[in-house]
Amino acid sequence: MKRLDSNSFQKAKDYLFEHGRRLEQALFNYYFESGSKDDVIDALREYQNEDGGFGKKIEPDFQLDQSSPMATTIAFQVFKELDLTSDHPMVREAITYLLKNYHPEKGRWNAVPREVNDVPHAPWWHYDEAQERVMVESAWGNPNAEITGYLLRYKELVPREVSNNLRERCLAHFEGLDNLDMHETLCYLRLAEELSLSEQEKINDKIQEHIPELVNLKREQWGNYGLQPVQLADRPDSAFYEMMKESVEENLDYAIEQQENDGSWHPNWQWGQYEHDWPKAKVAWQGILTYGQLKLLKSFGRLETQSVKS
């Protein structure tokens, strides 16, 4: 079993604070160096628009300043990590944005608006006018299941009939799936955390059944884009850890090996377009991934030495 040594940890930290975004820097301080929750909130606020939604390139693969439901889910992931309650102004404003941008006649949110085509973006974020959606929305649960989870989490701010109807729709959709999509599955896992234990178990059981075809379990697959074991079992108490224990532990070894000489981790994807803009987006991703890998390794006890907030 490999562990990230103290020198490599320091190089990662140095990279993050030289090249990373303020948001990931604040999150690092919060998790590793007793930084304040308020600093994270202040950094996150930079991405919130007047309509309550989030944009301003918080998701580097689409360089959109305008708010979008997909970008707003990233903010809610941080809200959840910080355990913000429904009385927090940023939460209330973001919920208001999501409720205003739901399309009941379509039964979904548009992940991003058509204006995404006017800014640099990855090809999978290109808005198809005929389909009225982007490629990633071919799986309905992405981002609808994840957003539904946040509406349930902050139910005091949401009309009950809206959250209940969406919850039932999400469960029915998942039950009817024959094949599982990587991103849709991750969205359903975020939803599951807001459901009853019996509903969580149904979702987890189905995911476990599909692990062989859903997850890239072998080392030779990890250089390609796809669901890696540590993305499904991102902490030791995950419901999926024991089933994939050998692959997860090897995947953690692999993650340590992938650290670059400058201390960062790089995305294993690229746009293949907007050649002048992708390098800037890639740097943003390197900061996001570097923080994410350090957090992952910490959760599995794979750091040799660390100053950890208990």
C-alpha cells in the first residue's frame, strides 16, 4: 500500500496555492489546516449571480458567466459539505433560482442554457437546439436526480408537492433503468443521501448489481475517462467499498502515482476544440483535482503526515 509522502503533499499544497482557485484553496484550509467555514463561503460567493444561481466559470468545462442549474449543483455540493442550513441566504437564493428554472411541462431542468454555445466549452456541453439539451442530459437523472436531492435536503424552502413529485419521478426512473450511466449514477448517489434507508438500499443494491459494467475495475482502464473505483467508493465507509476493496486500494496507489512533478494532478480528458481556452480551463481543473485527490487520500489514511482538522 502506497502513501503520499510529506514532500509530495507539500508540493501539491504549493501548487494549489500558486495556481489554484480561491475556492479550492479555502476548502484545503478548511479540511487540512483548521481554516474557517466563512472563508469557503466567501470564496464560493464569487460564483453566485444576482438571480441566486451559480455560474462565472465555476465549472471549467463551460466558460459561462450566466447561471445554470448544473453550475448551481456544484455550489450545493459545497453547501452540503459545510452543512449549511436552509436559513443561510446563499442557500435560500439558490433554491429560489432552481425553483424558477424548473420546467414542469418537460419534467426537468435544462442543465445549461443555450447561451453556452456562445462561450468556450467542451463538446459534451454543446447545446443541441433540436434536442433542447446538451449531450450529458441524455441520461435524465443528470442533473435532475441530484437537484431533487437538494430540494429534499432543504425541504423547508420547497413546496411539498414539488419535492414529492420529483422524488417519485426520480425513483420510478431509476427503477426502470436497464443500464447505468456514470454521471447519472453519481447524481443518484447524491439523491440517495436525502432518502429513507430503504430507498437508499434499493439504489445501492441496483448499483452493486451493475458494478462490473459500470466501473472501470482494472488498472489498464484508468488512463481513460470513465468511472473509477474511488469515485464510487470515495471513503472507507462507502456501501461499495467491501465489494471493490482490492480495486479501490489499487486505485488509490494509482492515484498517488499520477501526481505530476509540479505536485498537481491533471484531467484525463481534453476538449479537442477552443485551443486557446482549453489550457486555462485545464489549469483550473488541475487545482480542483489536486485538492480532490488530497481529500480522497486523507479519507483513506493514505497521507504520511498531515495537519488535519478533526
